[in-house]
Amino acid sequence: MSSAQIILTDRLFDGASVREHAYVVYQHGTITDVGARADLGERISERFAQPIVLPPDATLLPGLINMHTHLSFSAAPTVFDDARSESDALKMIRIVENMHAALAVGITTVRDCGTWPHLALPARDAVMRGLLPGPRIIASGAVTTTGGHCWYCATEADSEDEVRKAVRAHVKDGVDFIKLFATGGNTTPGSDALICQYTEAQLCAASEEARKAGRRTAVHAHAEEGVRRSIAAAVTTIEHCSLQNEHGIGWNEQMVGDIAAKGIYVCPTVFRGVTQYFNDPSYQPDARAEQFAKRLQQRLQLTRRLADHGVRLICGNDAGVSHCHIRDYPGDLVLMAQGSGLAPAQVLKSATSVAAAALGRGDIGTVAAGKAADLLAVQGNPLDDIKNIHRTTMVIAAGKTITLKTSSPKTSSPKTSSPKT
Ligand SMILES: [Zn+2]
């Protein structure tokens, strides 16, 4: 039986607000107590064998939630060909590799928006059973039209009856939520982000079927009309939500008001992608890369406008698509804050407590008694300067220590240094 563990920190961001000089106690993967260090008294060493003392000026936060990943995708420019040609065994190795990479940067939960359930579900279950260290995986069953966007990782269904059956089959397999594709997208040859794939009635049927089974829905929507149909279908989250028309990224005051009023979450999926290489003098961006960079700036402005209109934003970086790795997530959170002008606290909430609310998971996303011991510590204060989110000193997933760099208690370093010659 594992004993209770205590963490002492100068600063705690609990997912909603900040408190100074705090402690967090957890046991068996669950937080049991959170409080002020001043209330602890003198006898910490008697109660806790090895307190974890975070370095001065460190910040303890909830583990990050990445709300939009594709764990089996290659993140290469050839992502579509890779997804079609790679064996399931290779994809599963990639999933495990991405799980390690996620934990290393402090991601303790991923909502996977497009990996075949026969791969995502065993990976999810392996974490739940303790076979693999986290992150916990919230796994989707995806439904698209025949030959539609992401058909290579989704069930193809066209009519109202077919989408209902596809949703039911995914629920039968044990998926956590349903991913729908209201419009075309960019990673599937022949697909067009401006084209609506499903009628309003079909989208409503799929959403209703998911709701009946107690499952939430995430809907990929770029074209404005696809966003409108997603709102009509009362989906849980709209992915991308770029409100595109033939002139590019758009805006619709009425529609955005409806999203906010209905409490639909938006995951804008802003990520640096190829723009990460723009500072490298040896990199010559092609027209496609330039177009991506231009669109990214527009998407960041749109993200800000959505927030200003009261839309609840959640963070996810579409990890797995071209030039976007799961390890890039902290940098993409920095982009979301700095590129859109949102306060770091708002972005960090969108990546923790608000994300958990969108998942309907009251057990994660905040640091409080009764919550999962999913914890991240970084050096410095990411609420002042969000770039500090990169400076990981500790990651704990469901009570398991993944990374731990502390300044104290001082431990004697092993005598392995070779004698000077
Ligand atoms: Zn995606």
C-alpha cells in the first residue's frame, strides 16, 4: 500500500486561481488534501517520509489536457499516405511513442479525435490498467461520409440511418465520444473545407444518437454553413471553427452568439506547424507554407474574437497532422496566448479546467481534494510569462512520477564521476 505523498510549492495554479505557499497531498493516484503551508505545522517529516519540495519560484499546475490529437498520425508532410500504408502494429508503436512524448511535456490527458478505436481503445485501457504510464486517453469513434474527410480513420456513413448505426457501433465498441465531420478538411486529398459533408438532419441524427448513449460529440467544421449545422445539432465541441467562406476565414456575429449562448465549446486548434522553421535561414517556405502562416494569423485573430464574444475555448493542437507533434503542445499554448492576445491564465484554464468541463470529467483538470493526481510543475510563473510552461521540473500522471527535478531535499549524487586524468 503506497503511503501519502506531499508536494510543497511556492505557487499553485489550481486550474482556476493562484495561491502562494501551498501543499498538495495525494495517495493511490488521487489528491486527498490541498492547503496553505502555514497550516501544516512542524511535523511534516513525521507524516511524510519524503516530501517533494519544488524549487523556489516554481509553479504547480494541473497536468495539461490536449483536446485534439491524432495519436497514430505521423506528423509528416506525407501524413495521409502514412495513415493508409502503415500497419496497425506500426501505428500502435507510434501511439505509445506519442504517449511518452506527451507525458514528457506535461500532458496528462489527451482527447484523441481520430485514431481507429481498435488502436485507441487498447492504448486507453493499457493506461487505465497500469500497463503503460499515462496520459489518460479519451478515445473517439469517428464518422465521416464515404470518401469524406479522414475516411481512412473513420466509419463511412451517409444517410441518417447509416450515421445512427455508425454511432451505435462505436458506442458498442466502447468509445468515449463521437467525432463527426461536418465539412471537408485539409489533410485528405479531394476533400474541401468549404464543402458540407452532412445535411443538418444527418448531423442532428448522429448527435442525437450519441446523446442517447451518453456520449459527447466533437465536430470538425471549417465552412460557415458546417458551423451553423453543428450548432443546430447541439454538439459538445466544434473543432477548428474557422467560419470559412470563399474569401477565407470569416465571421458571423449571430452564429458566434449562438455558440456562446448554447454553451458549445470551441477548440480552435491553432498550432505553429511549418512556421516553427521560419527562423531557420536554411528553410525556404513554399507557397503552401506561406498560406498556412497567413491563415494562422487570421485564425489567431478569430480565436480572440471568439473569446471576446463569450465562447468557451478549449486547447488542442491537432497533434499528428503535418509538422505538428504532440511535444509541440506547450509551444502552441504560448502561440495561443501571444498570438491572440489572450491572458496566459485564460489559455491555461482552456488547457486544464475548462477542457475537463468540456469532457464532462469532474475528476481531472483542477488541483483539489478528490481529483486525480495529474500534476505538472514548471520553473517560473507561466501566468506572468506563458513561455515558462516549457520549463518542466515535474510531471505526475495519476499519482505516478514521470519526471522529477527538485532542488531539495538534497540527495548525495552517486559517486560515478570518473577520476580526472
Ligand atoms: Zn484533427
